Amino acid sequence: MTEPAFNFQNLNPDTILDALWETGIRVESGLTALNSYENRVYQFSDEDKKRYVVKFYRPQRWSSLQIEEEHRFTAELLADEVPVAAPLVLQGQTLHQHNGYWFTVFPSLGGRQYETDNYDHLEWVGRFLGRIHQTGRKKTFDARPTFGLEEYIHEPHQVLESSTLIPAKLKQNLLASVDLLSATLQKCWHTQWQPLRLHGDCHPGNILWRDGPLFVDLDDARNGPAVQDLWMLVNGDLQEQRIQWDILLEAYGEFCEFDTHELSLIEPLRAMRMVYYLAWIVRRWEDPAFPASFPWMTDEDFWRRQIAIFNEQTRLLQEPPLQLMPAFQG
């Protein structure tokens, strides 16, 4: 079997329809592309007017074993009555293959946008994240990776170092800023935390609201510290962040104990995400969707701003970790 192109160039409507036909689904509507850079995701209706979403996984990213681990995790969460978007079992399995592409079908679940400034929403989300982690602590992933510097700093550094996308006259300065960030990060990153199975990418865009939160897109699920699923939900100035952490951790604590020493990982995790995200775009630049979606990557000003952002994050890494209100101080 020929390996499909890294950039999905062989994934066309006929291929998608044939793949769905093999699972027993007869598509009646057109295919509506949904927002997804890493994979290819389409919404459609079948002959009974039921709405579905099909996700075709990017080749060469996850193995079938890693995808199936994610699916088993979502099945556990559903069994524990956690609201997550879980793949459908079709013909006895959740993961299917057609023309070399792995794909999965989900029910189409609508919802409103999660409101980042709504304390009630934050409290609900904190409560359900506690439940997600209650399930996640039962065991760890075997095939999926664990958060660490190799994947999120060292490998991305190599990608940036070999990239021709970075303007030549700025490349040395950019790499120097990454080196300084990495050196500072290694002094404050620690692994004195209990790894658990995480959502992995729990930002507001991956939460829908349907009389409560619905967690979607566990594509980045992996082992890591609990705080990874929490810190991206907190924003604003320092006082506002403390209020949000107070609400979040009180709700979270109803179902799962939180080790407040993990708060020292917030800025290291933010730094890791910054470097990883930039390298991720560079890695995917051969995919035509990326130059079209990130045109500013060819501008020198973007790279100058990126150097400034990395330098500022290095400064933040050297500041004392976030201190919570007295009730949550460890």
C-alpha cells in the first residue's frame, strides 16, 4: 500500500465518500470542511438526515496504537459520565483505514462558545476537569508520549535550526533567543509530579457549551502534570488570574486533589508551548493549507516579534511562581 502524502493531497471527496461507504454510512449531503490544521475534518449528513463528523488523521503523526489509546480514554470518560466528543463504534471498531488514511467518525455535536470571562462556566469546567483527571489517574498511556523537554524544546529547536523559512539575517538572533529560553527553562522545569492521562490541549476553543461543558478534540492527549489541562483557561492580570485559579481549583478539588506545587510549571509549560507551536507551523509548511493560513510567517517583522516574545518569556521564567490565595497555598 502506498503511503498517502504528508499534506493530504490524495484525500479527495471520492476517497472520503468511499471510506465512509465502507463503514456502512451513506452520505447524502455535501462535505463541509471544519476548522482543523493538523487533520482533515468534515461534517455531513447521511440518508437518514443524521449529522456526523469524520476526521482523517494526518499521516505519519500518530500510530494506530496511539490513536486507539485516545479512543479508549474517551470511552472511559463517557463511561464515567464525562461530557466528551467520543468516536462512534462502526463495524465493531472506532478506527478505520482507507487508501492508507486512518479515520474516525463522530456524532455531530453542536454547542455555544465557552465564555472565557464567565465565572460560572469556569466553575463548571473546573469540576469536569477534576472528573477527567479522576479517570485519567487510573493508569497512564503506554503508547502515547509524556510531556517533556525533548518533544517540546529540543526537537523544535532542531526544526527551527534547519528551517529556510526564517530570514537569514534574523536566524542567529532567533536561535539565540530560543537557546536562552531553553537554558532558563531547564533550570525551573521539574518532574516532581504524578503523570496522568490528560486532554493535553485544553484551551477555550476545545470546549463547547451545551447546558454545561463539552470537551472536544483529544488529539493531543498524552501523559503529563494536571496543571497542563488548567493553565490555558486562566487569563488577565495577576489579580484576575488569582480569582480564576481560586474558582477553578475549588471546583476541581470536588473530584480530584491538586498539587499546588505544579503551579511552578505554568510559565515553563507556556514557554514549551510557544516553541513547539512555532516549530509545528514550520514542520507543516509543505502542506498548502499552512502558507495560506499563516501568511505572516514570511514577514521579517513576525520573526522580530517572535524574538521579543521569547525574550520576554525568559524574563517571566525567572520570576517567582504564581502565589494563590491562602486557602490554596500548599
